[in-house]
Amino acid sequence: MNEHKVVVITGVTRGLGRAMAEEFSRRGHTVAGCGRSRTDLEKVQNHLGKPHTFSVVDVASDPAVQSWARKVLAAHGAPDLLLNNAALINRNARLWEIDAAEFSAVVDVNIKGVANVIRHVAPAMVERRSGVIVNFSSGWGRCASSEVAPYCATKWAIEGLTQALAQELPSGMAAVPLNPGIINTEMLQSCFGSSASSYPTPQQWAKSAVPFLLSLNSRHNGQPLTVPGAAE
């Protein structure tokens, strides 16, 4: 088994975040996670128990992230893995049909939310000069499709943001933009409809993704990666 790690994950109430929290826990690692649904977070907390901690946080709110980060760092110390997974996708529509509020919501979570978490968690990792920051990108962060322009824009931004961050980190750390592959999540169902069911479930994906995430180290700094074996 890998040495014990502290893993911080955003967006743990469903999909990939929930599956990763469960798989890291199963492998003996400690998870500190956040999400926006109190009911769902209570279910995760009751299921996984202590020492894991889960909090209601809107990552788009910098003050909320700052408060949460202080609690996480006080309870667990600087994380070994910081996984910026929380994201929104727009409803399928042409760009000019998407109103300003919906566009802003996607940007606020997918870009500003990642920056907020890094702003308040990364300094402790930098001080220790160790740890890996994984910002979840997408196949749509490296190519594009119609009717998901806001989402594509944010994931292309994550690729650039992460590679710039990689140049700022001290030796011993890494920042990685990660394409998880195509997984049958609620997000995918909103885009693909019933055909989403032909892809792996988050739980199936996590069994290979979590060992891969645990294997990341400073040698991977700045590399745009894809979970091995994931559908693309």
C-alpha cells in the first residue's frame, strides 16, 4: 500500500469527486472534501466517517474557501494531493443562446474556484516544498465541441493556468492539468443523453484513476496528463 497521504478534493458530493473520496478512503488515505449540498455531504461523512472531513463550500466564494482552507490545514496539515475537481457545465446551447448569468456561473466555479482553492491551500504546500496539485481539465480542454463553448473555454483556461502555475512552484512540487477521460457522470448525461451509459461509471474509473493520482510526483510538473486507459 502507498504511504498514508492527505488528499483534498473539491466537488465530492457526486460523480468523480465522490468516487475518488471513497477510493482514497478505501486505500487508507485521509480525505478532506467540500461540495455545495449539505445533505449529500452528510451522507459522504456518515459513510466514510473520521478522520475524513467534509464541508459545505461554494468554491466560487473566496471568503468561503479561505475559511474552509484554514480548518483543513489546522486539522490535517498541508495536503499531499490537492485535487481541483469541482466544475459546472452549461446546458447544451449555442454560445449566443447562453445568458450572461449561466456563462458567469461556469467561469466562477471552473476557473475562479480553482484559483481560490490554490490561493488558500497551496501556500502551505509551498512552504513544505512538497505535494501535487491536480487541476481537472477535460478532453474539451484540448479540443472543442459545439454547444459547450463556456465549458470548453474554462477547461482550455485550466490548461494554461496550470502550466503557468507549474513554472512558479518550488522544486519538489508539481502542478498537473488532468484529462480524466469520458465517464458516465450526470455532467456527461447532460451532454450525451442516454449514450453516456456506454462509458465507465465513476466508481469503475476511480479504481484505476486513484492509483495513477497517487503515483504523481515532481517529475510530472507541468505535463498535461490523461488517466491511463480512460476513454477519450
